[in-house]
Amino acid sequence: MTTFVELLVNGISIGAVYALIALGFVIIFKATEVVNFAHASLLLAGGYLVARLWPLVGFWAALLIGVAAAALVAAAIEFLVIRRANVASHSVLAIVTIGVDIVITTELTRQIGTDVLAMGDPWGSEVVRFGGVTLAETRIVALVTAAALITVFLLAFKYTGWGVAMRAAAEDAETAALMGVRLGRVSMSAWAVAGGLAAVAALFLCVFPTPGLDRSTSLVALKAFPAAILGGLDSTTGALVGGLVIGVTESMMSGYQNDMAFLGRGIGDVAPFLVMLVILLIRPAGLFGTKELARV
Amino acid sequence: MADLAVSDLVVGYGPVRALRGVSMRVPSGSIVAVLGANGAGKSTLLRAISGTLRFHRGACQGAVTLGDQRLTGLDAASVVARGVVQVPEGRRVFARMTVEENLRAGGLGRSRRENAKAHDQVVELFPVLRDRARQRAGLLSGGEQQMLAIGRALMAGPTTLLLDEPTLGLAPLMAARIAETIKEINSLGTSVLLVEQNVAMALSLASHAYVLEVGEVALEGTAAELRDSDEVRRRYLGVADAVEGTLETRTLSRWS
Ligand SMILES: Nc1ncnc2c1ncn2[C@@H]1O[C@H](COP(=O)(O)OP(=O)(O)O)[C@@H](O)[C@H]1O
Ligand SMILES: [Mg+2]
């Protein structure tokens, strides 16, 4: 039972981090209809800066710079690549983002080499005990932070002028423009927010019990793709539910994999994709989505 | 306040020529009607003015000016910022957003005080928008959606309002209601460029009108002149008994 609770809380915590990534992915899609395959590279860039800068400026300043830089890089991709690419189809833009991803990831992987970079976070490997349940402090901080960021985001999306402009542009870009909404700003801000969220997610993907940031970190981030897709590419609710589903599935499958030896080792890594496939077979637009991926 | 003028406007969608040298003027404070059958180029004209041709892969030559400012080449948001606001064909309310959020979307570029003032005016003009404030816009009736679309455009504080077939598909009573509203908005000082297929209604509101035919101005004149022109009576009012000044709600007999 305690194992179950530990796995569940850990799953929810890591799921909330996936949800941060998926949320960014979804708002980029809502604002620009582009499937951003460069998302994992934004995450890697933010995390890399935090890891390199904390010995120089301290953890909190490094985190701030990492988040700001990832937001800036994302905004720059929107401004310099997505906006200029004069192509008819959003699928072509999605392929363009693959190119961007390769450029950024290759360069960062070269910089990182075989190192495992510590994030310099203040939580280290501390654990907290509730009754018989033992949880890593990092997991609790991740859960609280992700929940807070998601709440702020959803409130802004619902109540601020920025949110109204985002939703109007997502629903009908031409009419939004006719009402004076500046579509360029809307889409750039969507990219920037997504980049910032990805950098925060990078931090929590690389702290205890993970040894640190290394060149495989962007592969870990890839698990947020099934989260966004199974939730529905154009649904913020879907991103949250999708993140949690993936996080909990992964945690449970890894935790109980000895009991499921017949499925083979490493089932925890494969499970997110299996869950995505099953859900897409039943609901092609994802749990909460309105657009099928095939029509993207 | 300034006159909106279009001169020698040529618009193409790829190889398709939709406008071939159209010129017209909306004097400050007036209502000007643009009439014409389906496909004549009426919506294209409004797109060229509002700067939304790029959403349709269209390109334009010629000039659109507001007083001595050129609007040609500006993006849609900048045209709105200069006071020229369009209510598009088919209403295009944001169906997934509430009525209140739709109105808010119209006033995003303005200050809180301007918005509060415009909001008061809009709900006074259309009280139903206050009653339905929290409903999803997609659930409104066609007439209510048209009111919302007009209200949303008024939130942007237009000095010139472009209306694309505002009575299309509405019941006669609702169409008459919209016509009244247009008159009222105009009496408060807003110039109106009214695109309509409901010719009798349009001519009863407008002081001046243009008839578009396959991308060209075929006829123009004062509303009274056009009402009396044999051409218009035969082609658009359908019959010889169209009485001057009545709110005839029959749509024109379409011609191929
Ligand atoms: N997005 C578009 N792409 C290609 N051709 C178009 C497009 N929109 C309109 N057209 C063409 O331009 C002409 C004028 O259309 P439009 O301005 O919509 O006319 P109206 O509003 O008077 O019905 C028509 O021949 C129409 O087929
Ligand atoms: Mg039209």
C-alpha cells in the first residue's frame, strides 16, 4: 500500500511536469496551428543554461536566466523562422521545427558531451516522510510549482486580455485580426510562454532522483508529446490530463515491473506511447481535442 | 473624421480577378451602400479595405485612403486602430467564447475607460447582449449573433463601420431591427459602408450607392436615383411595384 501511494504521488508529480511541457506544446498549436517538434530542444536549452550558470550566479538567478532565455529563444524561433516561412501548409512548418530542433539539440549535445551536469538546486536528495510513505522533496516541490504555474496560466487564459486575444485568434484568426488583435504578438507570446514553461520542466526533469542534465534529457522530454497528443492537441485541459495519465502510468509500470516481468524490462519507458496509441485508436482527436492529428 | 476613399482598386486571388479598377468614396458621416449579386466582389472590396486579403491569398493594387492617410499595405490591426472596423459576412462570432468575452475581444486595443463607455453604448443598443452576457455566443440565434457581431465591432470605437450583408439569412422583422440600428449608429456620427443584397433596405438607409457587377462599378448615384433607375428596379427590386421608401424585405432576384 505504501509503495502504491509513493508511486502514485511520484507519478502525479512527474505527470505535472509533463503537463507543463504539454501545455506549452498545446498553446503553440492553438495560437499558430504548428506542431512544434522543437519543444524538447527549448527544454534542453533552458536546462543547460541553468546547469552552467548556477555555479557563477547562484541557483535562483540561474533559474531566472534559464527561463527567460528559453522564452527568448522560443520567441526568436517564432519571429525569425515560423513567421517568415511563407508556406501554405502547417505540416510544412512542423517539418521546419524539426530542422530547428536538430540544430539546437546537436549544438547543445556537443557542448554537454558525456557530462552529467548538476542543477545546483537547494533540495538535493532530501526526503520527507508522512507515516510510512517516503517522498523526495524535489518531487513535492515539482508538484507544487507545476500546479501553481498551471493555475496561473489557466486563470490568465480565462480572464486577461492576453487570454481573450489568444482564444479569439485560436478560434478564428481572420476575425480576430478584424477586431484589432495583433496576431504576430499573440503567436510570439504563445511561443515565449511555452519556452519558459519548458525551462521550468527541464529543472524538475533533471533534479533528484535523476543524476542531472545530460544529453539524453531531451529524450525524456519526448514523453510529453504523447501527453499532449492523447489529451487532444488543441485542449489545455487535455494537456493536464494527458500529462498526469502519462506520469502515473510510467511511475506505476516502472514500480511494479518486477510483477509484470512477462512484459519485459523498461516497460515504464514504453508505456506512455502504448497508452497514447490505445487512446488514439478509440478517440482519434484525443480525450478533449477537436482536431484530429491526421488533419493537422 | 475623414472620408474613406478607394481608388482604382484591382484585386486578384491568384489568377482570379475579383475587382477590376473600383473607385468609391464614403463621405464622413454618411451611409453608402454597395449592392451586387453573389460573386460581384463586395466582400473582396471590404477585405481590401480591412487588410485581410492575405488570409485569402489575395493581392491588391490601387489605394485605400482615410482622409490623407493611406490604409493600403497596413495590417488588419492597424486599420482597426485608425478607426475602420468591419463586421464580416456570416457574423463570425467567436462561438466558443461567451457573449461578454466576444465584446471584450472587440475592445482589446483600447483603454479600460473607453471600453466601459463603449460597453454601455452597446448594451443600450442591444439589451439582449447584457441578458445573455455569460452564454456561449454559439448558442445565440442568428439575429442575436448579428447584434453581437455589430456590438463587438462597436467596442473597437469605429469612425467608419464596414458591414458585410448584415441582414443575410435573418427573418424580416430582425432585418428591419438591424436596419434601424444601423441608422442609429450612423446618427451618432459613425460613417457606414453597407454591403447588401437586400437592395430595398439598403437604399432606404443610404444616401449614396454603388452597384458592383463582376468586379466593376456598373452603376452609381444617390439612393433616390438608383431607386428610380429602370436597371435597378428590374434587376434588383424584381418588380415595377417597388415603392420608394418602403422597407421591402424581399431579396433581389438573383441573376446569373
Ligand atoms: N478566397 C478566395 N479565393 C479565390 N477566389 C475567391 C476567394 N474569395 C472570393 N473569390 C472570388 O472572387 C470573386 C468575388 O467574390 P466575393 O468578393 O466574395 O463576392 P461577393 O461578396 O460579392 O459575393 C468571386 O468570383 C469569387 O469566386
Ligand atoms: Mg460576400
